[in-house]
Amino acid sequence: MILSRKWLNTFVDCAAVGDREFAEAMTLSGSKVETYEDLHDAIQNVVAGRIVKMTRHQNSDHMWVCQVDVGGDAPIQIVTGAQNQREGDMVPVALDGALLPGGVEIHASELRGERSDGMICSLKELGLTTHDYPYAIEEGLFILQEPDVRPGDDMAVVIGRDDHVVEFEITPNRPDCLSVIGLAREASATLGLPLTLAQPVVKGCDDDIHNHVAICIDEPELCPRYTARMVRNVKIEPSPAWMRERLRNSGVRPINNIVDITNYVMLEYGQPMHAFDFSCIGGKQIVVRRARAGESVQTLDGNERALTPNMLCICDGEKPVAVAGVMGGANSEIVGDTAMVVFESANFNGPSVRRTATALGMRTEASGRFEKGLDPQATVAAVNRACELVELLGCGEVMQGVIDVVPNPFPQTTVRLEPQKINALLGTDVSEDEMRRILLSLGFGLEGSTIRVPSWRGDVEHYSDIAEEVARFYGYNSIPNTLMRGETTAGGYTDRQKAERRIGALARTLGYNEIITYSFISPAYYDKIRLPEDSPLRDSLKILNPLGEDTSIMRTTVLPSMLEILTRNFNYRNKSVKLYELGKVYFKRLDGMADEPKVLCLGAYGEDMDFFRIKGAVENLLQGLRIEDPAFEADASNPSYHPGRCAKVLAGGRELGVVGQLHPLVAENYGVDAELYTAELWLDALLDARGGTPVYEPLPRFPAVTRDIAVTCDAAIPVAKLQDCIRRAGGETLRQCELFDVYTGAPIPPGMKSAAFSLAMRADDQTLTDEHADEIVRAILDALRDTFNATMR
Amino acid sequence: MKQMLQELREVSVSAILNAPDSDALEALRIQYLGKKGELTKLLKQMGRLAEEERPAVGQLANQVRAEVEDAIASRRAALSERMLQARLAAETVDVTMPGTRAAIGHEHPMYVVLDEIKDIFIGMGFEILDGPEVEQSDYNFTKLNTDEGHPAREWSDTFYLTEDSSILLRTQTSPMQVRAMESKPLPIRMVAPGRVYRKDEVDATHSPMFHQIEGMVIDKGVTMADLKGTLDAVMKKLYGEDTVTRFRPHHFPFTEPSCEMDVQCHKCGGRGCPTCKGEGWIEILGAGMVHPKVLEGCGIDTEVYSGWAFGMGLERLAMRRFRISDLRLIFENDVRFLEQF
């Protein structure tokens, strides 16, 4: 809402309050100011001037040298190339050092040898159009026809730019503030200045609207009120300068007197109006009904609109003449020869108007107001104001009578004034007198402790709403700041939340950077990660109205999200990238909602990356969570991963997730010519697998004996199996068994490998003898030979 | 004899003090003090001296031995010190060369800010709740006093998963207010961060997915003064003790009275500058007293209990904190970006 402060001053004289102060005060009482502007700032040093003499430029075949009286002792000389001026014309003159809209500066200069002390301006150079001054022309100088303008007068004042405009962001609960009067009421209460409102007065003529038209509402739900008046002998012409200026300063383009009046009343009262050319209303009746299937109407913007029965229309005896609350029809538009006008001032159901406007793709000033739910009591005053303006402008004869169709009466909302309750909610000590004063200043009625809510305040229905009114004008910032009392609560992170934070910290310690990815993906991404057609992971929740295919389903795996980010970094030529995300995946549930478990996903590529590095990171993470005895099992069946470089991660028999190198075909699908490594671990499984509090184990008192062994066995036997066998055979005394070498190639026979382990043996009650250690090593070698046919090298 | 001892003293001490290294010093020690050394040899000749000369010569001999030993000890110390110095010099490194670092990962800037905020609320006795992102319209709208017909419910603004508009992607973390009230014993002090979704095309300030943190307190006698005091304290912890807040009336369907909280622009101190778009204040969050209809809908007796709640966008907070100019950077996850935080 753009507010002209000159217009506002006609209701609340607050000219003495500076823009900044005004903006701050209004913002703090709830009418948030976005910007404010002194319109005069844009036009400076431009005055009215009379051309007293004009002669041909000696060195030009089209320029004129004008002597212009700008109110000084002597005329100034200005050279112009324009042709539409005559001696005696009053014109806008930009003097030396003048500023014009758009930041254009004008300086005295010389044009082909003739001095020019400024510039005579066109409409455009003053930021105007022929809508603002219909008598002027676009191409050529702006020849002023305004009365009472004298040479030297400030042009900004002449064209009504001596105004300040304030742009408000009005919350949707306050459509009453989308009007000059609504904001005047707020300003009056905010600044403590009197509000002056006048009832419109209409003289009328000897005819009556009831002689001409009947109005019928078929849909009282969608149109709770329809009010109309008529004007005859209409003379369509431009509206006066003051009206055009106020409209323009409020951001509305002037059209003609009747249309301008409807816009003026909408801005002033907040009540959208419409004017019909009565000659186009067939059957002498106006019917407010739903559109019939197949009906259409050409709206004022020239577009043919197909209507549906969801849409409310204003119709004559047979056809729609307007889309209710949205836009009028071209078939009843006010045109140059319009003689009889019907003013409509109606109340329409907000959601219905919004849906219609959305469906037709046309949000208008009117629909934007109606959709928020307007005051049904405002229609009569608004239509009377329009008729008052008709008489003021002398553009027609207003008929007697108002047709006001109200199918159902409007209830009066009342709320009890409960000062203690309000103070208890706010934490304040505002007196009842102060509360009453605030409410009265806003137009609330008070009878004892009953508050009568004014009709334009549809948002107020409860004591908490009254509390807000009190707080707004008592001042939100006058409410004390207190800390909470009452029962103390333990609060704090849960055990699982702490563990989640720990996982993040561990991942970062391991060099992985945290990422955040979208929860929605494209179904095509499942193809990119090679999920089989029948994979249950493809059964994703679908967004029925997605922004696009790429964000159309809820992911059931974090893999595509991670791969997208790895790919992006790869394409940015970032070398050696390590990333992690703790993100949700979404699985359909029978009740329509989703299971939303979290997954820890690691992703990496780069020269320092291979299977064992990412596996090592997973092992470090598990270790950091005290997950005991994790196991890694080769998994050649995961379609997204390299069949020879993928492992299931297990602990305590439960699957924690997967780690491995992405299948080269997946990398190819992403256009990445590098080995990509990822791990996906279920957060819940990780948290459940965590070990308990560690228990101190006494430090060894006796030294350990170490032995290295190397065995040759079938190359297909996993090292983990060899280690299991060694541990079993080594018993309690074997404390450590670490792989330190795996070797294939001569002299080891093809299909065989050599695996070397470092063993550490120790007893708790004595120093282990060499004989005892040798005995254990023998037992281990025997077991390896018996189990795997592995022989010592 | 005396003269010989004195000569020996002069020659040996001088040689010792000039010994170039510890090997030469050891050789000198043997030369003079060894079993077959020169001093020993001289002393063996003592027997030839007259009886009365012996004590004086003996004394002199002991004196010479002591002096030679002292000279050796002192030279040894000097040589050892010199060796240490030489070793230290040889071991000197260029300390300006780069250290050997382990590559440490970085927390995402949005989570950096979120963690700070969570810690602050944890310190005030709040707990942290997580809830569904695939949510029922009932929780996202209806129970939050946002009736059918409200513009936010339009399919143009909200992502829906069912034709009847009953299941959607939550557009705000506010449904967690209702979920907390329905499931937790009173009093409640909770914050609930998480992902939210709105049908906005991606640009420098919009994303169809972003994050909010919701907070709510329900207790006996909770006031708007408590709301102000608590959020003011949170901002002082987040932005520093000299932070100035202000509260403006605003509108949310599920709070009444409602407000927005601004923080005075740190750059201009409220005078107005490009950072705060000339306003002097920067909008941080929306808040208000939980609407009585919402409380009643959750079965809470509004005669006894009241509450306040707030909701805050996290991306904008992180962007302001780290002066990130474009929201898209947050979700792009370029490591050159991530490693800056």
C-alpha cells in the first residue's frame, strides 16, 4: 500500500511529523513501513516559465532561441529544438543545476553558439505521461494549461510532487489498512492526533435507481452484500489535477473521471468499486451468480476468459459482465460516450475471489483486497462517496436511491474487556483507563465492560486480540523484558542427540566436510545409480505439484544427492574431496505419512582415496562410537557399487550399511572419470550398536612376545577369515594379530597368495617363555593348515 | 725437580686448553696423567730427592696434578658445550616452512549457526525435538488456526503428496508446537529445528527447501514479557552483550499477540546503512503468544496455561553471520565454499 501523506493529512493532520519519525512510529504500532520518499527530491530547480519571445536559431534550421520569464528580474535565454511552443506559453523550465526524475542533471550550456540557461521540459522529462495531463502531448514541450500558475512557481508543486509517499507492508489480517482512512485511523491512534472523517453527502436528482434496475444475489455465501447507485447524463472526461495527482502518487494510473473515482474510493475507503456502462446491461437487471459451464467473458485487459461454475460473476439478464471482485468485462466498459453508469460496491467471499483470480491468472488491486476479507459494512459509504465525487467533479447526475442487497444480517462481534487477563498475558500493568482510551481511539465501542468490535476489524474476536491492540499502542517495547520463572526444566541434549553430534565431529576429524542436500530428487536418479526396475527403493513418495522433475519425489536413498555434489565438485576441478551428510530418507507409510530415518553418508574421490581409506574412515567412526567387533562382508550384489569393492558393514549381526567404490557405470552416468567412494550407514543402527561405558583394564605387568608368520593359501580366502582362525587358535594369550603384508606373484604359485601377520602374545600372571610362545604359534599354523590348507612360507 | 714440575705444568695446561676435540684431550690426559704419563714418570724420580726436599716437591706435584686435572675438566666442558652448539646448529629447521597438517573437515555454515542456537537454548533448560517433514495438513495448518481457504494452503505455495491435500511437505516448523503440546507433559520448553518446504523457485534468496527453528514455552503464567526477555537474552548470547533488540507488531495465525523481532544493525548502530537497507534494524524472527485456539485445540486449559513461540529462518541467519551473498551457495556444497567455515 502506497500512501500519499498529503492525502493522509486530509484526515489526520500530521504534516509536522517527519517521514522518518512517522515511519518509525507506524512500524512500531504495527503498520510496517517498507520505504518512504519525498517526491519533491526528484524534481529540483524546475520552475514555471512564460515564453516571452522566440526567434530562430541562426545556426540551425530547427532550433528556437526563447526568452523565458522565470519570475526573475530579466528573462533567461533557452535554446530548444521543440516546435509546439508559442510566445506567451507557460512551460516547465529546468534551470541551471536542476534535477529531473531519473537523476538527470541540467546545466547551462551553449548550443551552436547560443547560450542556453537551462531546458524547457517535456512531459516525459518530468516523469509524466498523457494519463497525468491528457491535454498535453508526448512529443514536444509540456505547455501548461493549469490555472493560477505564475512564472517562477515551483513545478514540483504545480504537478503535485510536493508530496511524501510511504509504502507499507500490510499484514493479511488488516485489509482495512489497505486504505487511506484505515491508515489514518492507525496514524491518529499512533501519533495521538485527532482523526477527522466526514459522511459523504449526495444531493441527487429527480430520477431513482429503482426505476432502472433490479439486483439479485443467487449466491449469498459468495456475495454477502451488493450495493449499487446510478448516475445519468455522465460526461466522460479527464478528472481534475488534484485527483490525478493523488492517484498517481498512490501508484495508480489516471484514466477518466468515472474510472478514477472508483479507484479513488478504493484507495480512500479500501472498498473496491466497479462502474458499468448501463447501456450494456441487458434486461435491466444485475444477477450475482456462478458462471455457467461454457460461459466466457472478455475482461477489461482485452483477454477472453473461459469461466467455470466455481467462479462468481456479475451478470445482466443473460451474460456475465464482470468477474466478481476480480475485473470488469469489456462489454460494459466505461467509454467516451458512456451516459449512464452503475456503481457497484459489493462484498465478496475472500477465498472464492482468490481462487477465481488464481485460476484466471489475474491478480488485481480489487482481488488482492477482496481475498483478505473486507468489511461488509463499508459498501454503502463507499458508493455514496463515489456519488459525492461525481457531483463534486460535475461529471453526472446522481440518481436517488441506493440498492443494497443483504441476504443475511451481519452479527456484531463483542468481546469482554478483561484488564487483568490482558495484563497477565502481556506481563504488564496497563490501567483499564489506558486500555479504554486505546480501544476508543481505534474505533472500538465500549458499553460497560463489553467491547463492540468495529465492522472493519474482522480480525478481532478474542481477548488475546484485544491484548494485541492494547500492546500495540502501549508499545511492544514498553513491555518489560523478564526471564522465565516457574518450574525448572532439565532440558539438554538426549543421549542420541549427543551421539549424532559426535558422529559429525568424528567425520570432520577424519577430513570430511559437511554438506546439505535437497530431500527431493528426480526419479531418473534411480536409473543413474542403477537401481533395478523392481527395487523397493523406487517406491518413493511423489510430490503432486513439484517445481520440476528434478525435485519431484522424496528420496529413499541419499546416494544420488551425494553423487550430485561429488560430481559438481569434480566438475569444478576440486581435487581430493571428502564430504558427509547426516540426512533423512523418506519411506512411504500406510497412513500416508513417512518413516524418516537418518542416514550418514560419506562420499569422496581423489588421489589419496581408495577402498581402504574410506573403509578406514568407517572403521574410525565405528571405533569412535565404541561399536565393538564390526565386520565387513564382501557384497557383489549391490547394483550401485563395484562388485569387487563393496562391503556390507555389520555389527552384532545387524547390518549398519554399506561401503565401497561406486560402480564405474554409475560414475559414468554422472560423467565422472574418476573412482568415487561412498559409505551409507543407518544412524539408528549406528546408535543402537554403540558399546557401553568402557571399563578400565589393568595395564600389562609382563612383557609381550612377538612373532611374525607368513602363510601361503588360496587367493580367494578373505583375510578376515584367516584372522578369525588365528584368533581362535591363539586363544586368550594371543593379544594382537595384525596383517602386515599380502603378496601375490612369483615365487607364490598362481591363484595363491601370501599373507603375513604380526602376532603379539602375553600372559597376565607371568613372563611368557619362548617355548610357550612357539607352542601357540604352532597351534595357529596347524589350525590354518587344517582349515584353509594354508602352509607356512 | 721443582723446575721440571713447573715446566710440565706450563706445557701440559697450555696443551690441554688448546686441545681441538675430545679425542685429542683424552690423548693429552693419557700423555700427562696416565700410568705411563709424564707426571707419573716424574713422581717416580721422587725417591732420588733428599729427605728434606720431598715434602715440598710432593706438595708441588699434587698441586700440578690438580691443576692439570682441572684444566682437563674445564676443557672437556668447553668442548662438550661446543659440540652441543654445533649439533643444535646442524639441527635447525626453517620454522616458517608449512607444518604437516591432517586435513580436518568443516561443519556446514548453517549448522555452525544452528549448533550455536541449540546450545544457547539448551543452557536455558530447553530440549530439542525432531519431527516429520512429511506432515498432515491438520498439523501444518488446521491446528495452527490456519483454516481452509488460507492462501498458504494453495497448491501454488505448498507441496502436496495427496490429491485431497491432507498430506504435504511441512511449510514451517510450527507443526512441532502442536506435536509437542499433544505428546509432552507440561511445562514444555522446546526448540525444534528442521527442514521446511515451500514452492519457491531457486534464486539468490529463495529455495524450495530451507531450514527453520521453532521454539515454544508452555507453562503457568507465561507472559509476553517472558517472550521478550528470553529472546533478547538469546540474541545477546548469539550476537554479543551489547546487542539491541526491538519488537514490532506482526501477524501470524497461530499467535496472538504476534510480533517480529529486529536486531539493531551492528554496522551502523541503527542510523541506517546498506547492510540494513537504511532501516537501522535487521529482521530476525517472528514470535508471539500461542493463540488460545491453538492451546485449546491441544487440550490445554487456557485459564491456567499460556505460552509463547517463535520461528526463525536459519539460512538467512547464517548468510548474515558469514556475509554469504547468495542462498544457492548453501546448497551447492562446493568444497571451496565449505572449507571457509
